[in-house]
Amino acid sequence: IKRLRKTVASVYLDEKIESYILDLVFATRRPQDFRLAELQPLLSFGASPRASINLARAAKAQAFLRRRGYVIPEDIRAVAKEVLRHRLGLTYEAEAENINADEIVTRLVDKIEVP
């Protein structure tokens, strides 16, 4: 297990991919800055900086499982819901509109520009 962890940690993560991860996480905190103002009333709080670390780790693991030594945007998209869903605080308005965290993450992933 230790050897696999080390191998996964060595998967290459380009700076552009890091920026994409940061954009996704920051968009949960300041959606209006990413042309997602419609999400503002649905989020009481967004993902913490730890979310970006874990999103990068999960994307590296996804790339490793796909037999690649580098992360691509599809790896991030594949793990985004699992990593971010429990890190978002939804408002009562979101609950009233039957909008869950997965739907918000889907909107983020669909709107945030991929490098």
C-alpha cells in the first residue's frame, strides 16, 4: 500500500490542471467571480482549501487507475462530485428547490473553463 501511495503521489499534475482545480474550489466560495452568480443563493459556504488538495490527490489516483502517469481534466471531472459534495453547505433555498450538492458540482464542472 505504501508503494502504491508513493506511485500515485508521483503522477504528474500540470500547472494548468492545478489552476483548474483551484478554479473549481474557489467557484464554490465566490461563484459570482466565475460567472455563476445563480449559485450564490444556493451555497451558504463553499469548499475549503483542503478540498483542492484532496481533489488533486483523487485525480492522481484516477489517472493511475486509468494507467496514465499524468492527470487530465477528465480525471478531475470524474472525481469532483465525490470529493466536493460533502464539502458544500447548501442554503434553505437550495433545499426548497430540491437542489443537491451533486447538481451544484455538475454546474461548476460544466461552466468552469477546462485548460
